[in-house]
Amino acid sequence: MVANGVNGLLWDLSEEQIRRAFPLPQPTGPAPSREGDPFDRLPADVQATRLQFDVARWKKRQGGGEGPASMLSWRREFLREFDETESGTALAALPVVVISSDPIVANSATRTRDGMAARLAFLSANTTFVVAAGSGHEIHLYQPETVARAIDSMAVAIRGESAPK
């Protein structure tokens, strides 16, 4: 999110910075007419549905924009979850698959908000961490085979079967 010229993660920005960023600037140019990368990889019917949502969001922002309530709610939730994961096993031993475009960071880095994303790997004592190098944020679109393999491996492990070859 960009707030007052500062581009930062939601948990790095203060509530005041988020409030001052609103109303968001109105979009310039025409309404979206097609999906770009990586969403152009979706099936045609899903692209059409996504485009409907994009156009609706564009129209809503044309009318003066939204307030900060939604972003502040997301921020509070992120920070609550950050605090809850301090114990290192918020989900006990539930199976968790974390797929990230970046490698796991040192455990000490997870104690800061800069390492918050890496903390996902420590939510459970039964976490599998998979690196999808170079995938970008939309891993399921850039590397669907990586996501499928990770889910398959976790399902096999849960059932107690031998891993697929």
C-alpha cells in the first residue's frame, strides 16, 4: 500500500498513515477491458468473472473512493495473528503447507514485522515449506504445478502413505 508517498506493507504502516492515504486517488483512464499478466493465465470464464469484479471496483473508486476502514481492519487482523504466532505453534500440529517465492528466513528474523511473512512457516509443528523461486505473488498462476505437488505431498503425508514419485 502507498500511504503519503511511503510504499509499505500493511503492518509496517501506522493507522494514521493509512487514514491519511484515503480517499484513494481516482483511477485514470478507461475501465478495465481485459485481464493482464498473470490473470490472463486463468480460464476464460474465470477471467470474465474477475474482469467484472475489476470493473466494479474501478466504478466504485470513480465515485470518490473508499474509506480506510477495510484496510485498518486487515491491519488489525495481521497484527493480531502476528502476536498469536509468538508461541511458534498457533495451529499446534495441524498440517500446513506454506508456498513462498522467497526462501525461509532465519528464525530470529521472524521476531520482527519485517519477517512476518516468514512466520507462516512456524504456525504449526507440522509445516511443509516450499519455495517457488521466481514466481511472484500469484504463485498459483505462475507455478500451478508447484502448488499441486505441495498439496499432493501434504495429502499423502496426512494419509500416512509413501510420497509420490
